[in-house]
Amino acid sequence: MKLTSAFILLLISFWTSLVWAAPYRRLVNFEWEAIENAKSYEIELKQVKAQGEEAKTFTFKVREAVWNGRLTPGKYMMKLRSRDYRGVPGKWSEESEFNVGLETAVLKFPGSRLQMPTQENDKTTVNFKWDPVGGADRYQFTLISEDGKTQITETLKEPSFKTTIPVASHYTWKVSSANDEGIVSDATAVGQFTIMGKPVENPRIEKPETDFVRELKWSKPDYVSSYDIYILKYNKTARKWEKMKILENYQQDTLPFDESWPGGQYQVGIRAKSDLRPPSKLAKQSFSVRSGDRSPAAEYTALVRKSIDRVTGWYAVASYLVTEMQYQGINPEKNSSVAYKALGGTGRMGIGWFSPKTPWGFLGILDMSGFTFNGKTQTFASAEANAVYRKATGDRGEFRFQAGPYYKELPETVGDPFSGQSSDLKISSAGPHFGAEYWYSLSPKLGIQVNAHVYMSLMKISTPNGEPMDPKMSTQFGFLGSYRFTPRFTGLIGYARREDKMSYKAATGTDSFASEGDVNESTIVGNYLNIFAEWSF
């Protein structure tokens, strides 16, 4: 029983090997004109081989004038004869040559009419595949782009080919097969596909610099062929956006704004499109259009004010004031007074906010000042927070009034200022600040400003001897010239005179030279070169 099972397994294995080793054969059909009184036919098929190769001859008998069978691809010679009812054969026909060709390849990837997405701007790699063709020893692969710029022809052993080709193009690819005997496929397999490029980048829409909108502009991303444009206006009554204009397949990267449209809040949406690339996402930009007079004369008047207009929304300021400071200190407690000059300066950082909807705004400032004398540096800080009120005067002028609390420090030096006894002592106080500025526009870029500020030291924060403050007033006066480099950046330079003064009651006692009513006082006066900058967010 075991021997029988082993024999059966061996027989199955041998048959499988024969099947896998058997040459590829394809179905062939012959049909010829029937011969009168013929009862059967004999067919002789003889392979045509190269010299030295063994050729096989096949003989078949059929009753009808048709033959179906499977043959390996190659060249053959065929002849046939008929037999009558007695079985007597007739003469053989003349031999005729025919070819059994290879089957047409079946293309697998890319599929027919496939649109292949990619995330590439220039080129991508494609792995072409097709089903193996029985009996084929090689394949002829051809790839041609629609514009003719890409042409690839390769002879391959395997039914696949990988290559890198440009995106955003239509392609035609072809595959034919052949064997070593020169037999080719019945037909060439042809496929067509498209490789899409990376989606187009969003256009960057320029926000109009003023509400005198004459034209809308935007950047042109690479590969763009046209734009779809949507212009909307906000209806305050209905509280919704309404379409004003829609343009499809627009070719330019600028669009004139219709002067007949009313003022208000607008929004433009732009989608960039390209051939054989997905369109961009919809880029949006909101902007305001002035109501009423939008004539060139009115526009020029508004444009001139731009040199002094503060930005709408949040903005930051930075300045540096440099000078030779004059320090004076009087201290009856120690029976001492000092006066000297020292190189110093003040750095300033601030943040503010203005809105076109209200004349009120906000400005907060932090200062850090210092001076160097005899190799020793003294530093002192200040801070202020102000409400700001703007009032236009004429077409070019504007007043700005400031009011708010402030905090200020001043150093105190007595006798030898750097003896080590009092070099680190500071006076600090708080109180109200009042300021006024007048701005005047000379042109759309140039402007001037004059300013005056008063600081009242009313509340003690700290004093070296712990005694109360003696109220004093600090002042600042100056002027600046401004230049608007961009809609978001303005530079200023000018002169400022600052006098910072603080005093506090002198302590009396056995260790003090002060009399009742005496005060200790520190004063710093500087004539500053003021360099100033302002940025909008």
C-alpha cells in the first residue's frame, strides 16, 4: 500500500514537471475550400527551423475542411490532401508557408486613460507592467509624450520597465513581443495615460494700500494658465456676503476694480488653474473701499496723510536716544553735591494699538537708560501706559494726546559717585504722565512731528532713606522727521531734550547734616539724538 502511494506521488510530480516544462502553444484555426466527394483530409505541418536545428512534422486527419489545434509560435510549412469514400488519397497540395505569431500583450499599469496624481512639480517615476506573453523571448517597449519631447524605446527581457518622466503630460505607450526565431506578436498593445503634476500653489493677493481701490493684484505661481475670480461685498443689513462679479479662466494677474461699485467691505477669492495640474485652493483677501468721493484729488489728499498715519491694529515701536548726560545731585544729609557729565543713552520698546473705527488708542512703553562715568555704568528703568486720542486738523495735520500712569527710576550719587557707598542706590516713583504730539504730512512718504511730555513724580516707590517723595516734574521736548519706507514700516530721526528730576525728604538726626525741610535731589539732563522705528503686525 505504501509503495502504491509513493508511485502515485512520483507520477503526479513527474506529470507536473512535464506540464511546467512544456512549451507554450496557442490555438490555431485553419479552414479551406471543401473538395467534392472528399470524405476526409490529411494535414501535414512541418516546422521551419534554422540549419542544424531539429524540425518536427505533425500529421492530422479531419473529416471537415477545418482544423483547430495548438501550435508553438514559429514558422511552418503546410500541405494537405483529401481521401475519397474508399480511403484512396489524392495528391498533396503545394506547400504553403505560414507563421504562428505571439499573442498581443495585455497591458496592466498604467491602465487605459488613467489620470495619475502626483505631488511632483517636474518628474516622477513610473513602473510600467504587462502580462508575460507565452513564447516571447523579448519585448519592445516604446513611450512617447504628446508633445514629442519624451521618447523612450527599450528592448527588454522582463514584462516591466521603470523610468522617470516629466509630469503634466499625456503619454502613449506600446509593447510588442518577439522570440529568438523572429516571430513577433500579432499586434502591438497600445495604452494611453496622463500624469498630473503637483497642485498649483495659492496666489498671494496684495491687500490694497488704501481704500481708494483702483486695481486688484496678485502673484502668479509657476505653471498657472488661468484664474477663477470671485468678488464679494458684505451686506450689513442682511449680514451676508453677496457676489458682485465672477470671472472664469481669467488670464491676467491684475484686475481693474469697478469704480461704480459702492464703498464698503469687500473680499476677493482667487483660484489658480493649470493644464494637467489640480487647481490651487481658493486664496482670499478682505479689503475696504471708501464710500463717497474716490476721485484722484481725494485719493491724493488721503495718500499724503500716509506718512503720518499710524497703522490700523497692533504695532510696535523701538527707539534709541544717545547723548552726553549731565548729572546733578544734592544731598543735604551727607552735606554733599555732585555735578558731572557722562556718555549715556536710552533704549525704548513699546507696543500700541489704533483702529480706524475710533479716535482712541493705546501705547505702552518700557525704557532702559544708562550712563558711564569713570568706567562705571549706572542703569535705570521706566515704564508708562497711555491712552491716546487722535484729532485730525486739516488735510495734513493731526494732534495726539496721551495720558496715563508711569513708573520711573533715577540713580543717586553722593560725593565720589563710585566710592562704593552709594553707587547702587536708586530713587523710584510713580505718577501721571501727560503728552501732546503734533504730526504734519509733507508728502506720502515724509512727515514731521513735535512733541512735549510731562511726568509728575507724586507717589514714592522707594527712596534710599525711606522718606516720602517731594513732588517734582520731569519733562521731554523734541521733534522728529519721519519717512514711511513701506506700508508697515516707518523710520524717524530727530532731537529730544529730556530732564528727569526726583527729590525726597532728607532725614534729620545725629548722623545727618540736613535741616528740617531739606530735600535730597537727583537731576539728569540730556540733549538726545533720537532714532525711532515703527512696525505694524
